[in-house]
Amino acid sequence: MVRHLLRDDDLNPAEQRQVLELAWRMKEDRFGVHPLAGPRSVAVIFDKPTLRTQLSFTLGVVELGGYPMVVDGNLAQIGVRESIADTARVIGRQAAAIVWRTYDQSRIEEMAQRSGVPVVNALTDQFHPCQVLADLLTVAEQHDGVEGLPGLTLGYLGDGANNMAHSYLLGGATAGMHVRIGTPAGRQPDPAILADAQRIAAVTGGSVLVTDDPAAAVAGADVVATDTWVSMGDQRAADEAEALFGPFRLDAARLAGAAPHAVVLHCLPAYRGKEITDEVIEGPQSVVFDEAENRLHAQKAVLTWLLERAGEG
Ligand code: CP
């Protein structure tokens, strides 16, 4: 059966650990693994803006010995010019895998159903699983390995209904972490995703909490994360976002409520003075540029792991 990474819980706890440990090893031996030698191609498609994701998947596919076939979604117009199903079958005949940044999760699910090759979610409106794998690798580096993740507390501040909050819930629970989402009333996570995270946490020994108290979300946390207040495609006005999320800004005073050893994550791009202050993102607890680099290593591991299971690696 062809495996995909469409949402964070497509990897069970043991599989997530395998991917993270592979990423760790591949970071140490950056040019030593070539499952795409040939070169075989990976279609990397963007319906939305990107810097880090295009950079890291393009370089990552090259480092795996393959050819990254970057497709501009504005030209391809998937689902408009032709159906997702036809597109999936065309690409699946030529590429070893498909990486797609798109809008609704249903689009990437349909691609995966029809492609015949592994499909990787490079961000949808609902999830950003590659980012959270990179984040977990970054946290693991601060705790001497992947085995250090279970039991850690991650406090997230900001929009609880966006893709990063959802992926922290699922990916963090899978890692056995205690995930707290600090978000204003009316921006809570999708209840179905929250319920999935609760089910996973009950198995892994983690936990999930949603609170409208930003101090409670970060109190004693080992990791403090935030994200833009206005996600891609969100039409929310800047002044509306400030009124809604201002109390959830990650500034030095808020960070002081976390554990003294806490590290700060932000998936970038950051809007300094909005969701995070310059002082915090440039401060000694910030690991955001390790996090950005770790997209490369985490995604190379995901592709390698999926290709091995597709009988392609
Ligand atoms: N964090 C992230 O996905 O960055 P880009 O939007 O620049 O790809």
C-alpha cells in the first residue's frame, strides 16, 4: 500500500519516531542517502506562496539524488483546468512522489487517492505536518535526542484554528508531549482534530489543552511556539487581528512564564511586533533558524521513509 503524509497522524508514534531518528541521522550524514538516484523526479507543486518549503524540498530532492520538478500552481490550475484525479494520474506516471501546498485538505486527499505514488502535504488550510516534524527535530536537538520528546510541554500562542495549531495538536500528541493551545474564544481548534489529538495523547501519555488564558498556555512550558495571526488566504484585517490576538503576543514578559530552559519556535515568516517581539525572536531562547534548517532534514527523511514503503527506496 502506498503511504502518504497528508496530516500529522498519518504517522503513528513508532513511525514518527522512525522518521525523526532518520532525519537526525541524515542531518549528520547530509549527502550520504540517495533513494532518488537515477535521477527520479519529485513533483513539488505550490498553489500558495512559499520560501522555506520550496527551498527545502528543492534542495532536499537534489540531495537525495533526484530531480525536483517544481510546478507553479497558478499555471497548472489543478481542479480548474483539469480535475485533481486526472492531474494525479498524469503526475503519478512520471514522478516518484508528489509534494503539494494547496488549500483545502480534501484536495490533497483526492490527489493521494489517485496518484499511485506517495503524496506529502507541504501545507494545507488545515495542517502543516512537515513543519511540525521539523519543529520536533529541533526540540529533540535541545533534549539530546528523539527519546527526549515524550513528557515535554509545548505551549502555543495565537490562532488556535489554523494549520499550525492543528498540526501541533496531532504531531505533539503523537510524540507524547503535553500540548497547550492558548487562543481567544472563537478561534479554538477544529473539534474533530482536537478529539483525534486527545485519543492519540491517551495512548502516548501526552495531553492536550485549549485555553483562552495565554499565561496558562505557557506556564512552565519547555517549548513556546507561535505563528502569524493572519494565515495565507485569511482576509482578516490587521486591526481586527491585533484586537483578537494581541493578548497572545509572545513577548519577553510572556516568555518569562515558561520554564527557564524553554526554547522558542516560529515556523516563519514572522511578523515582528505582531505575534512575536523582536526581542524574543532574536533572544537566546529562540531556535527559529535551526527550525527553518530542519525543514530540509525532516522532509528528506519523510520522502526516504515513504519511498521505502512504496517499494521505491
Ligand atoms: N514555514 C513555511 O512553511 O515557510 P514558507 O511559507 O516560506 O514555505
